[in-house]
Amino acid sequence: MVSDSLSKRKLLSALCHGSSLLSTLVVSFSIPLVILLVSDDPVVKDNAKEALNFHLNIWLYGVIFGILTLILIGYLLLGILALVSFILPVMAIIKVLVNPSEVFRYPFIFRIL
């Protein structure tokens, strides 16, 4: 029974973090939101909140860097943002699969939720 709950925790936590790799549309945001609302596991809820915060930060940085393309530095920053928005969720997925009892904390983000 313990391994079932651990497998469920791994799956739901990885799904929360991996949702940002799907797209930047409503679907990628709604997956961790639904998991946050439905799950009763505190670790899964914390991972869902962290994934939602990551989504919000990526969108905010994308808007700011998009505006900065007017002075050309935004192109470089958007490229860096694209790399970060791919690498960090992959790191999060690996971390929650290896140690499902810990919540992955994204570096350099504002925690809104």
C-alpha cells in the first residue's frame, strides 16, 4: 500500500513539473492547478504550487523580455528564458522521481501561491 501512494506521489509530482514542457497555453497551467485542487497529499500539493509559480514567472519574464526586444537585449534574454524553461522542469522531474518525499524548489522565482 505504501508503494502505491509513493508511486502516485511520484506520478502526480512529475506531471505537475512536466506540464510546462507541453506548451505555454492554458493546458499546461491547468494540469498542476487541477492536481492542486484534487490531491490530498501535501507533497504533491506543494509541488503543484511550485509548478504554478514557475509557470507564472516564465510568463511574466516572457512579457518583460518581449518588451526588451525593442532595445535588442530582449532577444538574448528570451533565448536564455527558453533554455531555462526547458532545463529546470527536467531537473524537477528527475528530482521528484528520485526523492518523492521532497518538494522541488525552482531557483530565482517569485512565489506567488
